Amino acid sequence: GKRRKANSQLNSNSFIVQPTQLKQAHCQLPTQLQLIHSTTNPTQLKVAHCQLQLHWRFREACDLKKHTRIHTGERPYQCRLCPSAFTQSNVLKDHLRSHTGETPFECDLCGRQFTRSCSVLRHKKRIHAPQVHTNERPFECDTCSKRFRTSTHLKTHTRIHTGERPYQCQLCRSEFRRSSTLKDHFRTHTGGTPFECDLCGKQFTQSSHVWRHKKIHVPQTSSLGEKPFPCFHCHVRFARQNTLKKHERIHSGVKPFFCHICDASFSQRWSLKCHERIHSVPAALGASLKNPL
């Protein structure tokens, strides 16, 4: 069958190794597949090796094929909404959420939502890690001497001086210094409003708009500034009980908002609204969003 054919493709390029050999310290690529092999396959494994990186080995021919795209530059998965192309289908699926506005991954410490799981990890490291709150700023701008915690922040800052705007909207050709600003801008075309005021429920296209909006609530809350509703799972506190109720869905997994066209369900109402746009676009485009492969 299909698996026998895949295994036969390894014969000219395979050898026997112990599972412990699959975890290679010198390879800079993710070792998730190797770790799975070492924990689920106590016996010897037949693996294929990459001709350009002999220390990187694969059990299946399809995994080797995915890996070789790093060397060849092949990007067979094309986004139908913008010119972006990707080496793997799952990365394309993550990318499509930047168009639909879906953010299924949430930070369990503050409730902020993201389009990709790796964005949650990066957010936790920058926002919640203790070292973020130190005053250390080792990266200095050569033009204005302003200092930054990370080289990425410095690189973004230097575009103020150079005028570089590498992120362009494919709908109106507007250009931006940051990819996050482009994503915020793109919602002005799609109508996505993923950011909500926890005091009144009003929704916005950008998080900065929420903070600006909250100033209208200051006279009502400045005298107290209290957040009397704590989450008993992670101890985050909220000013309103209904906001706490929404937050607790992160822990309970409850998704009370259902799409009436398909079987999708969501923990937040705005996530459902973003999803429903998939069904409102032309049929061919909607199919590519729901199943990009």
C-alpha cells in the first residue's frame, strides 16, 4: 500500500540506528519527531538521512521530503489571499488565521489570544518571565542611543530612522514598519474586532484602541481601581463578573458559541463572528480558508 511504497523509497538511503541516536545535539532544527521516536519505539528504527545534513535523520520519506524544502527553497503551499507561500501545510493554516482573525491559542496567565501556539510562548517569555521586568537593555541604537531589551526590538526601531516599511497591505498597498501593525490594519478591510473592553464589552480592531477607549471609564473607576473578581484557577483578577466568566472558559474548555453553518464552536462570541466570515466570502475562497490544502 502507500506505506510500503514510502518505506521502499528509503532502501537506497537508509540504515539502522538505536532510538537514542535519533536525538542529535548538533542539529538546529526541531527535535519533536526524534523525541517521539525515542519514547514510543523501544526497538531499532529504519531511518533516512538528509544528504546535506547527515546528522538529521527521518523515519518516513514524507518527513525527509518536508525537510529538504529548507535546502531547496520550495514553498508549495500558497495563500490565496496574499502572495505568501510556505513549506508546510500547517504553517499555511496558521497564516490564514491572520486573514480570518481567529485566535484559538490563549495565554493561561492573562487570557490574551493568539493565532499561533508559538506566539503564546513568545508572549509568555517577553511579558510574564521575571527577566522582562528588569532594567537590562543591552541593545543600543547607533542613531539615537535608545536602548532595547531584544535585538528584534532594536531592528524594528531602526526603521524609524531608515524609513524602511517592509510590510505591505495587498489590498490597498499601505506600508508598515511592523508586521503586527499590518495585521491591525488588515482588520480595517475584513471588519475583525478581536479586542474587547472588559468594562463595557465594546470591541475594537486594535488593542491600543481599547486602552484609549477605557479613558471614558476612568471617572467611574479611578476612585476604587478594584478588581474584586478573582479566577481561582490562575488568580488573575477582573473588574467585572461577566469578564471573569468569559476568562474561565479558558480553563473549562466550554465553547458555547456555535456556527449554524458548520460544526465549529468557540469560547468567545467575537471568535465566532470572525469565523462566520468564511461562509460569507465567495464559495471558492471560502473553501480555501476552511481547507487550504
